[in-house]
Amino acid sequence: MLANHRRIASCISLAMTLALGAIANAAIQFDQDVTGGVIFGSGNFNGGFTVDRDGVAGLELGLRAHTRFPSSDGTAAGIMSHGNGVYGNFATQGFFSNGSPGGPRASWSFDFSINSNYDGTRGNLSGLTYLLNIDYDPSAGTSFLSINPLTAIADNAYGTNSGLVAVGDSGTSAGLAATTNLAQNSEQLNFFAGVPPFNPNVSGIYDISLQAFQNGELVGHTEIQVDVGPMPEPASLTIWGLGALGCAIGAYRRRKSA
């Protein structure tokens, strides 16, 4: 019963948060193609990105989440989007890797796309700075790891609106950022040095955001939530007279029960 009380309180608070967030994030567009296409790896399809194109002129920022082994069907590609920046429900099933950095991998991955000149009005990537914020706490709290994806990730795919130019490494990434306008990659939560403890079998909500700055001022922002684990039981909400609201909220976001 206590868990139900907490879930109901969380849902009511969430409804208010979503209403305010919808106003704050009015510029964000959902289920979008990113400009230049998807240029990292092979068999990765465009679409399903949560995108901001309303910041500084020429800037496009995109995020999405998908199953770790996406479908070969380009219309699906394993992207379980709710059409509002929420992705899931992904399985609470961990995969274990023998490679570096090793450790448990989630059943889902997230992709980022940075295009500093999507409409031909701006310059290359190095004209701005970027911050990728990754939440490792699936409960109601947050525990963010914040990195610059162009300096902290060596193997980004770099290109132009015409497609891939090269995959970076520790020696070439800076030069590629200075000569291209598009950077993309697909990531897992355990890929980064200094990550907080991560258990892919814990259900809850993971928050991920991507920001761009010009001279220290925030000029672009997009964010997604990744929903992992079972959906809440609508019966517990109906008992409290919140059935319709609970179903709508459940489609947006679900926090881990205490």
C-alpha cells in the first residue's frame, strides 16, 4: 500500500512537471530525421530523434534511444518512441562484455547527433562547445555524468550534410571537429571512464540531455528519458480515482517504486 501511495504522489507531481516542461521545451521536436542522415556504423537508420533546431542559427541537436540490437526494418530500427521524448519500455536485461571498458551493458543504447550547420547558415563543430549529461540513477533522483562528447569520446563519426567523412580517434578528433559540421555516435552507459555504479537490471527512468554553448551561453538543448522495466499497474491508480490520468502519465514516464 505504501508503494501505491508513493506511486500516486509521483504521478501527480509528474503531471505538473510535464505541463511545465512542455512550455519550457516547446522548441523540441519529436520523432525527427537528423540532417545528413545517420553516419555512424552500418545498418543504422535515420528517424526517431528528439531534436532541437530552435537555438542558435544552423544548430541541430538530436538524441534517441533504441534496443541494443535494432531490427533490420528501417521503419522500426528498435526505436520505441512514445512521441514525446520518452523511449521504452526497454527490458531490464543486462548483457556482459569482455571488451574495454567491460562491465554490464543495458538492453538499450542511446544515439546523439550534433550538426552545427544543418541549414547552411553556420560553420563547423569547433565553433561551439557541447555537454552530454547522462543520468545513472533510474530512481526518482538523478546522478549525472557530464562530458564533452567531442573530446571525451574518441570514435565519433564526423561528416557533413553530404555524409560521413571519417571516424575519429584520439589523434584526429580535434582536426575533424574543426573541418566538419556533423558528429554522431551510439553509446552505452558503461562506455565512459569514471561512471557511477550501473546495474542494467534495475527498472526506472534514465534522463539524458545534450547541450551546446557559445561563449559560455547555452544556445541549444535537447533531452530524452529512457523508460526501463515494467509499466505501472493501472488498477492501483484507478482505485484512487486517477485511472485516466494515470494511463496518460504512464505513457510518458514511470519512476521506480520505493
